[in-house]
Amino acid sequence: MASGISSDKIDLLIYGPSKPLIEQGFSDQYVLHKFETQPDLERLTPDVAGRIRAIAVTGLVPTNAAVLSRFPKLEIISSFGVGYDHIDAKAAAEHNIVVTNTPDVLTEEVADTALGLFIATAREFIKADRYLRSGLWLTQSYPLSVGSLRDRKVGMVGMGRIGQAIGRRLDASLVPVVYHSRNPAAGVSYKHYPNLIEMAKLVDTLIVITPGGPSTANLINAEVMSALGPRGIIVNVARGSVIDEPALIAALKSGTILAAGLDVFAQEPKVPDELRAMQNVVLLPHIGSASVVTRNAMDQLVVDNLKLWFAGKAPMTPIPETPVKGR
Ligand code: NAP
Ligand code: 8YV
């Protein structure tokens, strides 16, 4: 967009997929510079980069130390989404750059997605839909589903904002819940298992809703799948990186586990052909929060956090690694 001399105006880089509501959210006090991908960003001239004071990150574009080093005047990164594993939060903190995300406004939507994905996987809804469309119902009833919520026990992996919202839905569905996380969650009465393998042995379903990044990389590995066992269902609405994807494919093929419902993948938007060919998986294109109403609320929070910052106030949702002091 504009890239002329911006004097007293605030130069704002909008980095990532096009988001009209975010772009329209800023008055002419701001000069917007839009770049969708990392290669695009290479075209940003050093003099403009030198004036950028804020970045709105509109999707899962890598915002690493090399990217940050190009913006000496950068004060704040307002990122779309609650997960921020695509941003180097440590490098931002070292350079006194505040990072904000969009928690809470998407919690219930993502929890709805997780429960829907769990039911669709256990009860084979998508496979049954394909059966009807192909005309097979005219010849024979759809077979009974092997899976059911009625005889299951869920082990949540992650019991934060979204994990607790999923737990409330499982309570309403009369499905028993326990959970694994590094520390017990405050105010949560479900049984906490600090040891994931121990929990996986005692349940038949894992619903994964942790952050991505190094601390959770391949947390759900072959050993966990084998502990879960042949009735096992894994639902992942966290990040693709949290599951060892080749191990998952092998476990689904061999019957080590029964089925999986996946909203996230290791190399999005690429999904392994082997997974796409399987009948015992439900695959969603990362739509956990993707309704108009929820995405609008996320867009608005990206805008509000930046505007508060430039009004001299504290943004609403800074990440814990970059707390805001003195505003
Ligand atoms: P949150 O409130 O921060 O909760 C995160 C939970 O994960 C906490 O219970 C935390 O407990 C646990 N956790 C973190 N690191 C862990 C580790 N190494 N091992 C085990 N447990 C760990 O976050 P939230 O708002 O619920 O969001 C969770 C994540 O969901 C996001 O970061 C994002 O990746 C994903 N998400 C996906 C979609 C989608 O569209 N599919 C949408 C929104 C969010 P401890 O710190 O005690 O371990
Ligand atoms: C977004 C998400 O779709 O909030 C998150 O962490 O994964 C989703 O709500 C994602 O940030 C892509 O922009």
C-alpha cells in the first residue's frame, strides 16, 4: 500500500494473509505497508523497514529473529490467533518488542470444533455422508459405528482456556474427563496426570489442545499411541507439530489406534496422501476458529491491541513472555 514519506504518522506493517477488517481498522494516522509472505517481505526497502513501529501479523507467517532484525524501531507485534509459535517471542522480548495475541474471543468456537470433530470421528459421520451420497443406502443400511461417546473416557492434553471449554462440553455429554499438562490447572477438578503415558494407558481418547513450539514437538509419539491402544481415538486441534505425524499414520494403518480427527497438520496446507486415503480419519483444513463471527472478533482484537498501544495505554492481551509495564 502506501510507502511514501510518513513523517509523524505511524508506519504499520501488515504481514500475512489479507484481512480487510484489520486493514480498514486503522485511521489515516497510520501508513499501512502490506506484505503477504516472507519472500514478499524481501521487497520492503531498508528505509521503510527503518520506519516501521508496529506489525500486525495476520496468519501463521514465520516472524523469527531474522525478520525482527529488519525493524530497528519496532515496538509491538499484534498477532492474529491465540497460538504464537510462528513468532520468536524470546527474540521479541530481548528487543523490548511487545507481542499480543487473540485469546478468549475464539475459545468457545474452537471447543465446538473439537467436540464436533470428536463426535464425527467416533460415530463416522463423514464416512456415513459419503456412503449416502454414493447411493449405497438404497441397497443397505450403514454399518453400526464401532466408536461411540457412550463408552469412552477422554484424556485432555492441555487444560487451558480451550481445554476447559472442551471439558464443559464433555461434561454435558456425560463423558468422563482427566487431563495431562505440566502443572495442575487452577480451579479445575478433573484428575491431573503429570505423566502423559500413564494417562494414555487409562483412557481411550486423547483431545490435544496445547500450544505448538519446541516444548510440545512430537509430544504425542508412537509410545503414547501404543499406550492408548486399539480402541484409541486422537483428536488434534492444537498444532500439527504436537503429533508425530508419520507415527500417527503408522498407528492408524496397523490398528495400534482406531481413528483420528485432525484439524491441524505438520506441513499445512499439505496433508500426507496416506492420511487423505484413510477411511478412519476425519480431516479439517484448520478451521477451529473459522466462523465469520469469531474471525471478526479476532481481527478486531488485533486492531484494538495496536490502537491502545499507540494511545499510550496497555494492550489488552500481551503474551506472558512480553509483559507490558508502566502503562
Ligand atoms: P492456554 O490457555 O495457554 O492453554 C494451554 C494448555 O496447554 C495449558 O493447560 C498448558 O498447561 C498446556 N501445555 C503447554 N505446554 C505444554 C507441554 N509442553 N506439555 C503439556 N501441556 C502443555 O491456551 P489456549 O487458549 O487453550 O490455546 C491452546 C492452543 O490451541 C493454542 O496455543 C493453539 O496452538 C491451539 N489453537 C488451535 C486452533 C485451531 O484453529 N485449531 C485455534 C485456537 C487455538 P501447562 O503450562 O501447565 O503445561
Ligand atoms: C487461527 C489458531 O486460524 O488461534 C489459533 O492459534 O490456530 C487459529 O485460530 C490461526 O492462528 C491461523 O491464522
